[in-house]
Amino acid sequence: MTKTSQPIAKKASRKKAAKPPAVAPVKAKIPAIKSSRFKLAAYRERRNRHRVEHPRRLAAVWKLSQTAALTLWEHRVLFIGITLVYGLLNLILVRGFANGTDVGSLKTQLGQLFNGNFGSLASSLTIFVVLVGSAGNGSSSTAGAYQALLVIVASLAIIWALRQVLSGTRPRIRDAYYKGMYPLIPFILVLLVIGLQLLPLLIGSTLFSLVISNGIAVYLVEKLVWALLFAALALLSLYMISSSIFALYIVTLPDMTPLKALRSARQLVRYRRWTILRKILFLPILLVVVAAVVMLPIIVWLTPLAQWVFFVLTLFAIAAVHSYVYSLYRELLND
């Protein structure tokens, strides 16, 4: 081998020897990529944990009420049609068994008790309280069973319609009753769970009424102790229901079981049960106030129509309740 060929061979060997280290920087980047992925995953986990432990503030009750009312108003033809079907079935199957409240005779009797300038207002308020107390009560077990079944059917139809209209579609009234009935059994099972959760409230109210009516608690301290026991049992029931009520909407989703719906509802209301409970308890107060504003003038000046107007209000109350609670449910989902 000549001298000139030796440097060329050395250069070639150096080039061949220099090729393997070129791969090393590529291999060195892999741990960096993995570490960045781990950091990103850890960041997301911390962010999700912060969202759970420090959830954003939910919308106020007035905002929820406005959203629910606007939803019903924008799609009023659909929800009025669903309510009319429910009302017709109610007239055929339930009201046929019940005599109803004779508002005219009751007003005449109360007119003899209340006199003066505020006598008419006092009698009207009393009649309104009687109407509210008798709402949904049938005169027989058959009427009560039909009433419960119709409320479940109408609730499923309204929930299905709310989900469809808020997703941007325009369903028909017939579809609400046809396609909305598929989760009937899971919906009833969740209702049974809610019924079991109401047992502490029922036990507390029964014990308190027995103690007071039978004279077992005579002194003020004894009555206060029993009242505190009743309040504690009632709060326990309300605490459990504050999550289970949203399971009624979750269980209507496709391929959803009652147990999965209840678990998802508990996770949904985590760390904010009392806030949600306050917003839910506002709803019956709002409905009673609205019903009183509508009913009191009718009881005073249009007494024969009072019973029928109150019947119509009770029909539309179901749509109002579901629209409000569904708005709160969507607010929780958007958190």
C-alpha cells in the first residue's frame, strides 16, 4: 500500500467510525419527550383536582329560572303539546275518580268566618292553601296509581324533549312519548332509590307528630329535642337526594344503568351538595309564589274557574320543574 493511500484509508475509517455517534442525539431526545409528557399529565391531573376541590361558582337561582323559562318559551308548541297529552290522560284516568275541591262552597263558608277589609284576602289565601295541599291527591288508590304512572311518563317525555331541543334538533310531540320511554325501568329504579333515601325524613316526621299529638313531649326543651332530631333526619334525606335527583337525568342516557347513574351523580355534586340543595329548595318556593299571584285574583273574582285554572297550573308545573333542574344539571356539566 502506498503512502498516499494510507491517509485516504484513515479518512474513510474515521467517517465510518463517526457515523454511530450521529444516532446518539436522537436516542437522547426520547427521555425528554417522555418527561414532558409526564409533566403534562401531572399538570392536567393537578388542574382537574383543583377544579374538583375548588369548583367554579354556579349560576344564581334567578339565572337558572330565566334559562328554564326561556327554554320552555322558545319551544312552547312542543312543551304545550306534551303537557296537553298528559292533561288529557289525567282527566280520563285520574280526575274521573276524584271529586275535587268545591271552591265556591268553601269560599262561602270561609266568608262567614273572615270579615272586614282583609276578609276576602284571608279566605282566598286559605282556599289557595287547601288547593296546594290537595294537589296530586286522589280519592282512591286506583287514582293515585294512575297519577304516579302519568307523572313518570310525562317526566320521561319532557326530559327527552329538553335534551333534544338543547342539542339543536326539533322533535315532534309524538316522538317525545315514543322515543322517550325506553329508559322507563331504569328511571323507576332510580325513583325507588330516592324513595329509600326519603325514609329518614318520613321516620322523623312520623315520630315528631306522634310525640306532639300524644303529649309525650310536654316541656319546651323536650319539644326542641324532638324537633332537632326531626331536622337532622330531614337534612340527611335532603343530603342524599341532592345527588340522586340528577341521576334521573343521567339514567335516561343510552346504555346507562341505575348504579352508574347514581355514581355519576355523586361525582357531579362533589364538594357542593349544600349549594345545590339550596338552589333546588328555591324551586318549590318560586312555584308557590307564582301560583299564588295567578290564583288569588281568580279565587276572588272568578271563583268557578279557580279549580280548573289550578289544575292547568299543576300540569305545567311538571315541565317547569324539569326545565329548572335540567338547567342546573347542564350547569354542573359545564363546570
